[in-house]
Amino acid sequence: TVKVLVRDGMTESTSVRLKSRRFIQAFEAAQRNLDSSSPDFESAYSNVIVAVNEDPESEEAGGLRKGILLRLLPARAGVMAAQGNFTGAIEAMAQAIELAPENTEFRTLRARYVQYAREKSKADLAAKFESLLKDAASKANAKQFPAALKAVDDAIALEPGDLRSGELRTQIQKAAAQFEVDENKRREKDIADAKRRFPEEQFTGATARQKDDDLFDNQLWHIKAPLGNVIAAADRAFKKDSIKWTVFEREMVREDTMVAWARYSSLFTAPRIVVLVINEEAPGDVIIRAKFWVYSYGDGMNVGSGVTPVNPKHFFSDEPGKSRQVCNSVIDSFRETLQKELK
């Protein structure tokens, strides 16, 4: 605003800088924040920034802003330091020193926070190191050896000269090596156990296909001969036995195991059924698992009673042990024929 005065033929002009209402309100609010019994520097700073933005060239607002910052920055630094944020505290004090380079108290505070930061860094490093050692030991106990070695290697990277981490790494490596040895032994045992169970499982599965499985005994024959010779002898025995067996199923279920089914029946002879599982446990050491189903026309006393299992529960005879004698005659005949073919 320019005011023009006319006096005795002379003019005089005066330039006056006006303040906006927003500037005045913000500036006065900042002053009120500072004048209270408990100065609110954060609110005062927010308000003075509004005033500065309204009139960047205002020396009043600029001076008030600087004065507030010189009080606010040390307070902020103290809060951040109490929270363990020494990096933030150091930055706040650096800003305060930039505003008032001559202030030795600010420099002292900044130096103190730098020292605290170093000490905290060491404490954090030590805590991290101990945590990694604990984690490595825990994972090793859980047999998670790759993860355990990574944790202990991270600890070594933090504190290369610490003896405990090196010793722990050696212990983990030894435990991992022993675990691998034990696991290999366990796997080998599992494989061996499965191999031993295989022929028995094949035999159980094959015999379960035939009804009356529970009425006849399992046979277990040990033979010292190569597997191929025993299989060939069994094939011949089926043909040369006094009972001329008909092989209706024959399969090499594994390179060391064969399963064979055969049966016989005629107009005058009730059905006979046999299943053989021939397995080589070791070179030249063969085990034959066999079961024979023997039936009779009638129950040993009454011919017209149908096909009957030759078993004491179903087969009746005047002679005690007759059912076992009949079954054994079928079994012994085949076994003797097989032994002849093996010679």
C-alpha cells in the first residue's frame, strides 16, 4: 500500500508490507503454543511453518522458526535416543548444530548419542551372535543340519574370532556325518527287511485268493541250489508227479521270486490245488513256500455229500488222522518228485 502525502508542494511516498490473515493466525498460534506453562514445540513448529509458507520473506516468522527448532530438535533427539533410535537422534542434533554452530551443548549431545549408537551396535551384534548360536544348536538337535550350518556360518561372519562358533560348527558337521551314516544304515535295513518280507507277502496274497486257506498248513522247504535250477525242477515236477498238475499261472514277480499256481481234478479225483512261491534269499540258498488244498468227494464216510476239504473239521473217517494222512500223501509226493528233479 502506498500512502502519498502532499505538504507545501512536496510529495512523500511510503511502502507498507501487509500480512495475510492466514499468516497472522498461524504466527499468533505459534506464539501461544510457546507462551503456555507447558510449551508445545511440535504444534508451535507446525504453526510457524504455515506462517513461513504464507510469507517466506518474513524475518519474524523465520526467526521464530529458528528459535522453535533450537528447542524442538534437542527434544526430538532425546525422545529418539530413549527409544534406542540413536541414528535419528544424531541426525536431529546435526540439524541443531547447523542452525547454531557455536552451541557447544549441541555438539556434546551429538557426541554422546554417537557413543550410545556404537555401544548399541555392539550390544545388538552380541545379541544377534548369541541368537544365531542358539538357532544353530536348535536346528542341529532337530536334525536340520543344512539350516544349522547356515546359522553358525552367519554367526562366524559376525564374530570371526569367537571360538564357540567354530567349535559348534565342528560339532554340527560331525553330527551331520553320523546322521548320514545312521540314515544309510536305516535305509539299507529297510530295503533288506522289505526284500525279506516280499516273498512272504507274495505267498500270503496268493494263498488268500483261494477259499479254505485257513484249513491247510503252510509248507516251508529250504533247498541248497541255484534259483534257476529249482524253478526248472519245479516245472518238471508238476508234469512228472503222480498227480499230473496243470500250471495255470506262473510269474516271475521279481528277479529272485517266482509264484506258480497249479491244479488237478478228474472224474474220480476231487480237486487238488497248489501254490508255490520260490525265492532265492542268497545265491544258492532257496526257500519254497507252498500250500496244498486237498479235497474229497464226500466227507470220508458219505460219498454223496459233495466236494469236502480234507480237514478234521469237515472230513470224517473211521481212522483217526486220516485227513492229515491224505494231505501228507499229496504233499510228500510232490516234494519227493521235486527232489528227484534237483539231483
